[in-house]
Amino acid sequence: MAAWLTFLIAFFTTVLTQIFGSGVFELDLHEFKNFKGLLANGNLCKPDCRTFFRVCLKNYQVVVSPGDCIFGSAITPVLGTNSFSIMGGDSFSTPIRLPFNFGWPGSFSLIIEAWHSPYADLPGDTYNPDLQISFFAIQRKLEVGAEWSHDVQNGKQTDLRYSYRFICNENYYGDSCSKKCTPRDDRFGHYTCNPDGQLSCLPGWKGEYCEEPICLEGCSEANGNCSKPGECVCREGWQGKLCTECRKYPACKHGTCQQPWQCNCKEGWGGLFCDQDLNFCTHHKPCVNGATCMNTGQGSYTCTCRPGFTGVNCELEDLDKGYICTCLPGFEGAHCEHSLLTCADSPCFHGGRCHEKDNGRSYACDCPRGYTGLNCERRVDKCTTLPCANDGLCVVLGGVRMCSCRAGFTGQRCEININDCANNPCANGGTCYDRINDYVCSCAPGYEGRNCDRPSNACSSRPCLNGGSCVGIPGNPPACFCPSGFTGPHCEYYSVTAPVTKGETQDSFQWAAVSLAVGLVALVVLLCMVVIALRHIHRQASGERTRGEAMNNMSESQRDNLIPTSQLKNTNKQVSLEVDCAPDKSNYIHKNCHLDYNSSKEFKDIVSQEDKSHKYEKCLEEKIPLSRMYREKPECRISTICSPRDSVYQSVFVIAEERSECVIATEV
């Protein structure tokens, strides 16, 4: 971002300065001579010609003519009278400077006019031609530079000697002073400017605008960088003064690397982190007292002790019952039971060369290649120094040792784990997990199988109840099609209005048959009830007609025994009722009794005694109630009149009398 901003600033600066530029035209007046002290019109100045100058700088013209001073103009104070040398002072600084705000064109026209001032030291009117002393006009080509160009102008009666130049302002350079260069030392650049305006980088910086630091000499461009001169900052995974050393894996103990985060084991070390000592005997020398050490791999060893010593590292002296046997020459062992061999006994096997030691008391064997041991009795195990990681097995084939790796690993020492997920075996969005020598796929919803390559059976759990049919859609929950009479996501609810679907026609037919049979039975029962009711109504109607005829045929004597309705009167007072039934008439039942209307229990007892006769019960239920009273007397006679027929009618009347009793007559 900083480099881009620097470029934009430099670009716009270059373009704008070519248009505008910055410089100054300098004119240095040296000497002016007016030999006779005359004006241009020939008149004599009074008392002397007090002279000041007007300068006009304009564009190049073949014939210089007065007009606008395009490049600038200036008027000096009165510098002297008649003839004089021009010197700078308090009121006038030399040379005359005309600044430019655009590029210098390389040529110009210059008009220098000398004027007489009627006043003491102030310039006068430059528009009155009667006050003009002389007029000089030149046109020149001029290059930018610090050197002055000298010139002399001679008139009829005046001479002028002067010099001029065009120089660039500070930080502007070039033929037209349009190239700007400002020294800087910040994040946008670190440079100064040459006389021609070119950038000159400060020490330790480079680049088009000197914005790139120069790193420490020798710093790796691929593995390091810098933000200031003389620096070398390493990228991730590299180290060292010049960032040329790789960083090994942090847990790597005895390994090296060629690329960052590697762990290549050194000789004698193995394991994923090079932490298993494969040459323990050489690195640690655990066996003491002259014992022979043998590596057994994976950081283990065994010590073969000399006679008289024991222990894991032969660190224990074998003192049997507190004594030590000092053997004679030629014998050895804890009890000198072993003879000491010499070269005369040819102890070296497999062509080993024997040479004597200790003045013939001992020997040593120089074993041929491929054999080792005190007597060259063992083959050299080439796999001892070849560490196979991750339980790899070292084998020797044709004299070449190599590692046979177990499944899931590869490499010279089986140190590389084969990524079983590299081929993306899991389909349909499944996630693969490496299991060292195998892989496992975690399937997305709706798929199953070792490689997630088949849709899962959503209906395997039998989610549909009550005989519903299941349809499984991969990636979606199962759908249940319910039989008639059931509903719900799993057909778990009973529905009376459930529609009949295809495949349920037989069940629907069975239900319809059962329903039809039940309806027919109910209809038959209803018809029977209607018939019985009609017969009962018909019988009642016939009984009414019979009873009507009987009533019409009653004798006048019987009708006279009845009390008219107009003579009955209701009463709620306590009265004594006497029941009078004629003993000589089979149609009447007479009985004297007293009834208390206010005592319902006593009345019920009397009625219950007379209720034994079915005929009497019907008469009592269907006749007019006892509320018909004639008068409010405390006592009355009750007469019961029974019909000789099995009539269902029964009448009870209150018969008024002169005495304090009444008769209740009941007609049956």
C-alpha cells in the first residue's frame, strides 16, 4: 500500500511540475550612462535626470513590441542621476527577480526602459512619454543554469550594461525547472536528489523510490525478509542468522531436517521423534568391569560379564562365601575351572586371525568382515544400526539391509504414515478419518455403508404402526401411508373418517358388512317396538269405548248415589272420614274410618290395607282425587261405590251431611 501511494505521489508530482514548474528569471543592472542628461525627446532634464528603470519580461517575439508582460514586470526606485553605476542598497536589492510558476520555455523577450522621475527618490509616471529617457528591447534563447549571460545596449545618447540568467527554485530540476525532487527519509522513500533531479537512495535502501530496505548480506531471499536495512527476519519454519537453517519438529530429540518441521533421525536413533536409542552401548557405555555390551534394539542392551562379576551392568563382584580365586596362568573362572585359551588352541572361528596378548597369557581375534565376538563366533547384525520406526522389521536381502513396514506406513525407515483418506473414498459428503492402516467414513444423514455410497433404509426400524406402509427417502425421515381408520406420522391414532386407500378395499368391505348387519338388527327391533306400541294404544281405545257404554247404561239409582261436582269442596283441614260399605251388597265395600289429611302416613296405612284388591287399586289411581270437598267440616262420611264389573274406573266422592261427618263414595 505504501509503495502504491508513493508511486501515485511521484506520478502526479512529475505531471504537475511539467505543466507548472518553478524557477526565477534574474536581471542584474550594472551601469547606465546618459552622457548629456537628456530625455528621449531631446529635452534637458531639470536639474538632472533622476533615473529609474521599468523591466518587462514576455514571450519570445521576432519583433519585440510593447504590450502585456506575460512573464512578469518590475519597477525600480530611483537609482541615480544621468550616468551612474548601479549598486544594491537598503531600498533596492539586486538582482531583479521575476518568479515563474510554469516551466521555462527556453527563450524570452525583454524590454528595459529608463525613466526620469520629477520627484526626489520615487519612481514617476511611466505612461508619460515626455519623461522617458531610453528604450531597449532584446530577444534571446536561454538555458537554465547558474551562469550569467552578459549584455550591453547602446542608444543614441545612453548605454546600459547588464546580465541575466534563469535558475530553478529549490527542489526543482531539469531544462525547464519542471522536474521536482524533494529529499525525504520516511516510509514513502529514503533519498536525496542529484543535480539533474534524479533520486539518489540513502545507504541501505533500494527501489524506484528507495522504499525497499537492503537486508543483511547473505540473507535468504526465499526464507527471510527485512523491514529496515541490515536486518534478516526469518519466515515461519526457518532460523539462523541468514535464515538458511530449517526448524525441525519441536518434539524431535536426535534428528535433523532439510525442510521445516521434519525429523530425520541421526545414526543410532529411531522412532517417530528420534527418541529411541538404537545404539545404547556406544552412547551410554553401561557395562562395567570389562564386560562386553550388545545392543538389542529399541534402547535396550545386554552385558556379558567377565568371570567374577555379575549384575545387569556387571557391576557386582561375585564373592562366593567371601573368597576369591586367583587362577594360575592358563585357567580362569570363579573357581579357576576354565582353562585359559591361547593362540595355540586356535580359538578364532570363521577364519579369524589370532594374536597373543599379555605375554601369551591371553589373545585377541581379528575377525573377517561380517563376523564379530570374542572368538568371531557371531555374524554381524547389519540391522543393529538400521532403526525401523513404527514396529517395522529390518531384513537383509542380498547383503542389503532394509525395513519391512507394517500396513499403513512407508518410507526408508517406515517413518511415513500413509494417508488412507488421500483418495477421498467417502462419497455423498461423508467425512474420512485415517486409522493408520485403514480409514473410517462418517456418513452424512441419509447414507450408509463403508464409503457412504448407498442410501440408508429409513424404514429398517419399522416406524409405521397398525399395518402402515413405510417409504424411505434418502436424507429425509421415513413417510408412513396409513390404512383406513388410522392417521398420524406413524399411523398411531385411530380415525373414524380416515379415507380408504388402495390396498385396503377388503378391510373396508368387512367393516361395511358388519355395520350393515348391525343396522338391520336395530331396524327390526325398532319395528317390533312400534307394533307393540300400536297394539297397546288400540287396546286402550277399545277399553275407553267399553267403559263409556257401561257408564251410559248405569241405573238411575246408581247415578243418584253420585254427588255432583258442584257439591264438592276442597279442604285441607283435619276431618274424620267414615267409610260406609253395605254388607248386603256385593258391589260395595263399607268401612268406617277416620282420615287425617295432614298426616300422610296414616292415610297411606289405610290405603295400603285396602290396596290388596287389584280392582280397588285401579279405581283409586284413575278416579278424581280426594281434593273435591263439599265443605270445611272436621268430619265427613266416605262412601265407596264399586262397580260389579272389572272396570278400571274408580270414583271417590265426599257426601255432605247435616251431622259432623261425611261420606266418601267411590265408584268403580
